Amino acid sequence: MTITRRSFCASLAAGFLSAIRPTGAEQPVTIMDMAGREVHLPALPKRIVLLEAHDLLTMSLLHPDPASLVVGWAAVDRIDSELLERLLVNGHTISVAGKQSPDTVSLEGLIGLAPDLVVTTSFMTPQGNGESIAERLGQFGIPVVFSDASSNTFVGARDSDPVAELKASMKMWGVLLGVSEKADTFVSFYERELAGITARISGTKPITTYLEVQSTLDDCCWAAGRKVWGDLLALAGGQPLPGVTAPWFEKLSLEYLLSTPHDVYIASGGGWASGSRPAIGPGLDPKLGRQGLQRLIDGRPAFGHLPSVRARRVHGIWTGLITNLPLNILFVAQAAKWLHPEQCIDLDPVAILDRINRDFAAFPIEGPLWASI
């Protein structure tokens, strides 16, 4: 008999899966993933591969030691914090299944990790002309779930609100980790905090804001679009510049920025490549974030003449507040405080972070998560 690559992978997968499937009385699990797919698992997963590594942070808000369930991951750099990565790993060994792009992920590599679940995103497992890795894994009996809403055509249009996406995500993870009650408690906490912010800014005029998705010295000026980041900005009582029409992000000219009235500038920063963007993120020196913001203003031609910069309303955030759905509430709270300081004088984003750390997080999410000049 001729052994093809496909038959070899199938036999390898079958052998691995028969070895790891539980023989006890564990109950099957059914979830609705973020792509709107109903997925059935024979039991709660114990060997998970994350093709978007920062999903481990979401897991850590529900599970006391999430890395104990993770055998492989990809796109580790997108955690964007060496300290947070170290805390989340918690001494476990997690194999690298890929880097930042889907072409670095191989079917054989995933099968070799013997997972009982692969959690992916539409970006890391795109649908091309042929079968996607997600479809191939399903043929080999390995369940696949999507952790991002953009995997679904309808939801990907982002007509639904960010709160609905957060609720769907936490419900999915709650079922997968066997902690639905804790997931529901987090959602209730999120909704209460958001309701408090909404009440404070009710009736206020939206503040025009230049929210920047990639704040580097050598590549200006990438504005956040009207969806995703823009959705969260709207919850904080803000609105993008009028020239921004794209849903995700849009490159604007410096001339446009200089000539367009706006009140606030919010840059984005992180731990990765922090030499070229503001160093804002867990465990970093707060002084570095402020220095990075000042470097953007001083190093970009004529940037100091922006209306927001002249008004000294210059701020920066850790991108993890956007990319990690459960932390979106921290962005909304801090942005609302920047945009509507009088209405939000008693709003305390640090207290919200403290509550997340105390009541949910397996490991503390440390500051600085934002900075201001």
C-alpha cells in the first residue's frame, strides 16, 4: 500500500487521539464558537493548541493555571509583554507551533502536538483556494474552534456591539474550561462597569479623537477605523476623525491631521519593538511610556502642531487593552476619563484593574497600561 502524506498524518492523528482521549465518564461538550459554528468535543479539553497566543490571557481570567492545559501556541509576540508571558506560562513548557503569520503553521506540526483542541482565528487559518488547516484538522478528528468574531461573515462586519462579542467569547471559554459560572460573573462585572461609564457620559457630545493603531516614528499616520477600535472609542464617548471611513484602520496624511480639528490624540504602544513606539505595557517603566509619547511628538515632522498636541491632550495605551476582549473595559474607562474629564472625575480605571486582578486573574496584570504627557 502506498503511504501518502495525508494517510500518514491521519494515522498519526488517530494514534495520538486514541492515546489521549479520556476513558472515564467525562461528558461531551458542545459550544458555539466565535465564528458561529457549533462544535462538539468528547470531553473538556486537556491538550489545547492556541494559534493566537494571547488567548491564554482570557483563559487566565477563568482558570487558575491555564498553561497546564496548553501544549502549543503561535504568535507569542502578540502577547506584547515579556512579564505577562512569563506569568502566564507559569513554569510550564509550551511548544511553539508558529510565529506571527499563518504560513508558519504546519499541519504536521499541529498533529505532532497531539491536541484534543485547536483554538484559532480567521487570520491564522485563512480559507484559500484549497482546504484550510482548520478543515484538515477536522478530517483528522481534531476539533477546531475560532476565538475571533471576524471568522464569521455576518459578525465579521461588526454590526453587533463589542459587548455582545465579549459575552459570546466568555461564554465559549466558560464552557471549554468548565467554569461557566465564573464566566457569567465576569460578564456581569463588565456590564456593571460599562453601565457606570455610560451613565456618566450620557448626553455629552462625542469628542473627536485621533486614535492611532500603529504609533511608530517612521510610519505615520495609521488611524483606527470606525469598527473594532472605533466601537470601543464610541463607548468611551469619542468619535474618529471625519475623514476615517475604513472599518479597521486607514492611513491618513499628516497634512489632513494638521488641518482637521480634533481634541485628543491617543497613541498605541507595547513591549514589542518598544524602541520605535511608546513602551507601554505590563511591567515596563512608566517613565518610558511618557518619553515614547514625547518622542513621537518631537520626531515626526510638524506633529507638534496638531490641535490635540497643542492642547496637551496626548495619551497612549497598551494595545493589549484592545486585542484582549476582557480588557476592553479598561480602555473604555480610561479613554472616557481622558475624553470627558469633568463627567468622569470619580471614574477609577485602576480600581477596575484591581478588581479584575483580585476576583478573576490567575496572575496579576500589572501596569502601566496607559500613559499621558
